Amino acid sequence: MIDSRNYPVEIRRLPEEDGGGWLAVFPDLPGCIGDGETPEEAIADGYRAAQAWLEAAEEYGDPIPSPSSGSESGRFVLRLPRSLHARLAARAAQEGVSMNTLVVSLLAEGMAVKS
């Protein structure tokens, strides 16, 4: 079984005229999206949709694209103080998501506030 968490997800705020909230889009999986009131909810819904997308493609013998790196790079390495790492890990565990998913949602939320 292919793990949907290997696929990059793009998070964006939905305009109020479109209902508000957040949208999670999987560029590698055509038509696969998720949404939610918060970035965390959109990411969680998106990964559930991506897993269903992958399972359906596998069941019907449809081609399954390899995960891309997302955008130009999609990856960066960041050193954190141990105390911040511990706080992020605890919050991710509390919310039932990976630390990577939590940090992506926090960054997306922060970027939306700034724009």
C-alpha cells in the first residue's frame, strides 16, 4: 500500500466568497483535494482524500504517479532549539499529526496572516 504522506500538499486560504477556510491540494494526484476550517483540518482531510485516491487507483489498476518534490525544491532543513523541538513534537502528538504536517500548517497560517 502506498503512503499518501509521501506526496506533497499545497495549502491555501479559501476566499470568503468561496466559503472561507483552507484548501489542501495534491499536485501529483489530479483532482485530489481536502478542505477544513483550519490548515490542520485541511491537511488531515487532504491526506484522507489522497489515501482514498491512491487506494482507488491501485484497485482499478490505474497508473499511480511517483511523488514529486512539490515546487522547485519543497524541502529545507532547519535546526531548532531542543526546547522548541520538544514543544512542536508534543503538539503534533496531541493533534495526531506528524511534526512536519504541524509545521507546514503553522507556516501556512502565518503566511496567510501576513498577506
